[in-house]
Amino acid sequence: MTQWPLKVLLVHPEAKFLKENKFTIAADCSVLVHKGIVEKFGKEAVIIGCPMLEDPKRFFEKIKLIFEKSKAEKIEVYSMEVPCCHAIHMMVDKALRGDAKVEKFIVRISGNVESYTGFIDRSMIEAEAKAHEGLACRR
């Protein structure tokens, strides 16, 4: 393995593995649900993070810096289907430099992967509600 999964906030923007032609940015949870992302480890650079559990401003600024320093021509982005995870796609769009090709994907809780359309559908809202069942404060 040439590189293990590394948190976005811990990545040095000039790391050697970011000088390659391609890398992947994946939401933490997507790595746990979709084995295809795990299979990338050691074959290409993979950085992971959660735009909601980490400081969103720092997360965005780090992605922006990584894009500025990277030589990658292709970037894949994976998020989970829950609406809060869509922030990773929005941050990538905002930080992206013009010459890189970005492919975006959504990992469904079932493990299926679909192209990211930019829209939150009913099943995504239901998935988030189910994920947070029982978390409301009770008196």
C-alpha cells in the first residue's frame, strides 16, 4: 500500500500522492459502506473526511488548497446519500480549479453507487431521518 486513507485536514497539500493524475475524495461513511472505495487504497490516492463533523470552513479551505497544489486531471468524489453529506460536493465545486475533471457519486446506504445529480430526493431525506431515529432528546 502506497498510501492509507488520510483525513482531508491532515493532508499536506504538496504530498507526493497528490501529484498523480487522479485522486479520490470520499466522505468517511462512504468508505465504510462501499468496498470499491476501499479497493482504491494503495492503487491511487484517497483522502477522506466529513464536511459536517469537521469544521466546514477549515474543510473547504483545505480542499481548495489541495486543488491549487494538485496536478490531478481527474478527481472522484463520493458522498453518502444523506442530505448533510452533499456539502462535500458543494465544497468541491466551489474550490475546483478549471482544468480538472470531476466525477461525483452518491453511495446509497444499501452500498449501491450512483452518479451524483445535485438533487436531494425523497429517499435521501428518509435515509437521514432513519439514521437519526432515537437521537432526539427526551424528557
